[in-house]
Amino acid sequence: MKKGLHPENYRMVAFKDMSNEDVFITKSTADTKETITVEGVEYPLIKMEISRTSHPFYTGKSKLVDTAGRIDKFKNKYAKFKK
């Protein structure tokens, strides 16, 4: 491996999934000013919108979101081509 390519300032960091409040701790070099206390230990905090505990691929749950009737608009638009 090339020397000096990878960072050397790894530390334990808490990642928090904001959609379901799940927190997991792993090593990271990510910078943050926020902290969180987990089991009596204070860690730097990185907030995420989605993680393995909330992503549909990992949970097996998927949602069909029909914003403003997009499916109905599509069907109406192409209904004239239907025979």
C-alpha cells in the first residue's frame, strides 16, 4: 500500500439515524461539533437521514408514494392511446 494515503486520525464516532433514532458506534474520521452520550461515554455525533435500520432494502419494507396523484395523471395522459 502507498504510505500517507489513508488518514490516521480514526476515532470512535456515534452515527444517529434521524428517522428512527437508532444510534450505532464505529470508527470514523468525519468532523463534527455535536456530541452524544451513549452508555455513559461521550462520542462525536454524526446525524444521518437514512441507515441500515431504516432503508427499505435492508428492512424489506417499501412504500409507494403517490405525490399529487402522479399515477392518475400518467394514466389520464396516456388513456387516449389505449385501444
